Amino acid sequence: MGITINEALHLPVMKKAKLVAGREGIQNTIKWVTIVEVLVPEDIDRLQEGELLITTGFGILESEEKREVFHSLLSMKKLSGIALYTGFRLPEVPESFIEIANKHAMPILEIYPDINFSMITKEILEQIVNSQIKLLEYSHSIHERFTKLVLRSQGLIPITRTLSSLIQGSVILINDLSEIVQHCLIHHKLSVSEAESITMGEEVIRLPEFLSRSIHYTECFEVKKQNYVFHIQPIVANQALYGFIFSIKESDKWEKLDSIAIEHAATVYAFEFLKLKAVEETRIRLQGDYLEELLNESYINRSHALKRGKKLGLDLTLTHVVIYIKFDTMNEKSTNAAQIIDQLMKEKNRQTVIIKKRDALIVLVEVKDNKIKSNKQDSLELAQAIQDKWVRLFPKDVIKIGIGRVYSDLQELPKSAQEAEYSIHFSELLPTSKTIVHYEDLGHFHILIHMIEAGNDLRDFYENLIGPLFSHQRDDLLRTLEVYLHRKNMQITAAELFVHRQSLRYRLAKIEKITSLNLKSSDDQMKLQIAIMAYKLDRFKNPERFKQVP
């Protein structure tokens, strides 16, 4: 921290100094003072960012090369400003210097010969050192204040209020998903309109878009809007991003000390977020282990299982459903999915238990029914809420969701879990692709699945009905039959198969002849539909049987 050019001009030793150019850079901060008698090209590389250069300009008028060096310095914006002695080596500041300095907002100070070099250096450096001491003292006091808050373990709210008080500005705490966690607003024109938006007057600021640059660079940045400074400070711990501090204050009141207070707050927030994450991960793991025991039916008895659930804060007498969430690829986002879904269900006031698998989550969630909607409808809406949030946060990462049937007895939860997994596993067999599949969407497939589990071989069933089609352009005829039975409409079927209706009629007639079944008979349609489903299921479950089939 240093002093600005404007503050330097108000020092007693600078009373006779005059700003002759670059007024727009008057708030540039002086970090150090350098005195150079004769400027040479090599000096440009030696000069540091923010230095105030004091020079007599010796030889500038006589040497074109030295004037070019000076022109380069004025246009680089590397220095905080340049102080030129006039009346001795240099009668006055050249017009070319003034023109370039004004263009690049580089302040030029004209200093008269009766002002001593060393006096200027001494007074400016004293101010810089005093400013640094003030900064250190303030930083230490802020550190002590925030440390006390951490030791009291009062959570995030006191930190937000304290920071708002210190900077005399509005503070909004945002998590790593760009959602507002809490806020302390002191400006009347500011309001939080929803979980991801801030309203300032008539302007709505969408946080995901606004914060995108900080998400990539994890560095603080500032934006000026409507005479306010928007200061965004990432909260980082162990090279992981946990959220942001969004601070808002009037531009003319913003100080360097405000940034120091925010940096200290970011450290304290990071500590709190790490603590919360550890607690939540432990809770999710313990409850997940308990659910694993329930699904594996490895508990002593129902009464014991209910009591153990209560100790973990769970009421298993409520009605639940199991939702199975499958990730295409496992990455950093999907590993955090458990906490995202857990938080979403908390917002909906639903009891939730989650088991983490290698590439999936098993979610036990409470469902409710009323006069308006059934348990099944409620479970579908919960799954849709999960899907919507995931798509909004990670639009490029695909998930599939399977839903089991709703059960009120914990002894039937393994059945719901199996159904949810089946819904995902066999969803590829359905005529229409879906990202959310309820077990009942499988239709007759679940009857066939139970037949397989009972040890029945489906080949005997489907080969009697559609076996003859296998030697007659099987793929074309089977596909034609499947689409027709699904659509039950000639025009739509022909369009989906990209064939003329006459060609479709020919194929259907051929199918009737080969199978000796009537496609206009509802009984025969049902037989063929189930036979095709049995064939697809057998091929899905036992692909090795079909490797030699052309």
C-alpha cells in the first residue's frame, strides 16, 4: 500500500510542484521513488511497477534517442508518475511529453530547482512507510477479530455481519454452485430476488454468468456498476473453490483497507466451509452405511433398525422411495453430487439418505401424497427436480434417473432399490429414450425380468412366436413389427421407418404370413409385443448367445 499522486501533491515539500499532464492518472498509487539523472533504454527494464520517477531530463532536448525512451515510458503505464525538474537542464516540459501523457493518463509533475531531491524522496517514502504500518495494524486487528469468531464456532452469519460492518458495504456469500448462502444488505436498492440472482434497482444480475470468469481464474476482480464497486473474492482452500464473497460499496467510498478485510474474511469462510463439508460428509457416510444395511437386509430386526435410524436422525416409519442416479462419467462434479442432492432435498423438507457408488448414487427419499397428487407423482417430481438442477449446474454432464415403486415398510426398501436400478439398466429396451424412468415404465419387461430371475429361459417363449422371422431379414422385419405395434398407425410407422406406406403394407403382410398371426387381432398383437420384449431382454442379458447371429 502506498500513497496516490494526488496525496503526494498535497505534501508540504510539494507545494511548488505542479501537475502539467496526465490528470486522469492522479489516483495512481506510488509504491516507491526512483531518481535517475540521465535516462538510457536499459532504464526501462530496471524500473518497477508503480514507481515515481524523478529526473532532470538531462540531454533530452539534444538527443532524439533519449526523447524516444521518454516517450516509451509515458505510454507504458508502468510507472505511477514522472516528476521532471525544469529551469535547469530542461527549460519546460516538452509539448510532445504532455500530449503522450494525457493520452495514456500518465501524470507529469513539474518540479522547480529550489526543491531538493532528497526532501521529496524522504517525505514520500515516509508516507509510504506510514501507510504500510497502518495497513499492517489494521490487518492484525481484522485477523484477531475474525479469529475470535472462528473460535466461538457461531457459523457463517456472524462473519458476514462483521465483514459488512467493517467495510460499511453490502456482503453476499455465495457457494461454489453460484447460489446465495446468506447476505447482509445495507443498500436499499439491493435485493436478493432468488437463489442465483441479485436485483439492483431495475437491473437483475445473474450470478452464474457474472462469476464465470472467477470460476476459471479463482482470482478476485472488481466491476463498477451504477457508481458502485462490485468486489468478488473467491473462497479457496486446498486448491478447491468453495464459493465467493460478493461485496458492494459506493465507488467513492471504496478503500484499499476494504480489500484487506475481505481477504481475511475469505480465509475464515474457507475454514468454516471445510468444517461444514467434513460434518456433512460424515453424516452422509454414516447414514449411507445404515441404508446399505437396510438394503442388504443385514439388520437384527425391524424394531432395532428403526431405533438405529432415530439415532441417526431418520424416521423410517415414513413412506419412502429409492431413486437410482447413474453418471455417464465419474468426475469432480459427480463426486459432489451427493451434497448437491442432499441440499436440494433439504430445501424441499424431505428426509434423504444417500449411498455413494463408483458411478452412481442410491437415494432414499421421503415421498408425500395428498388429494392433488399420488406418491408416484411426487417421486417423479422429485426426480425431475434433481434432473433440472443437475442440467442447470452441469449442462454437459448427462445423468439418468431410475425410480422404484413407493413402499411404507422398511422391509420392502430393497425391492424399491432393485426396481430403481432395473429402471436404469433396462431403459435402453424401451421404444422411446428417456432420462427419467419409473419402474412401471418398463411395463411387461418387469414380468419377464422376474421370469429370468425365477430361472426361466425366455427363448422357448419368443422363438415359438417370432422365431421364423429370424431367417427372413430379421432386423428389418423385427424393427418394422416393433414400431408398428408401438405406434399402431400406418402413416406414423412408415414415417418413423423412412419407408413408403406400400412397402410397410408389404412387410406387415409378410410378417403375418411367416408368424401365422393376425396383426389386426388384439390378442395376437399382445403376444407379439411380449415376444419382442422377451427377445430384446434375452439379447440384452445374454449378448454372447447372439454373437454368431448375422
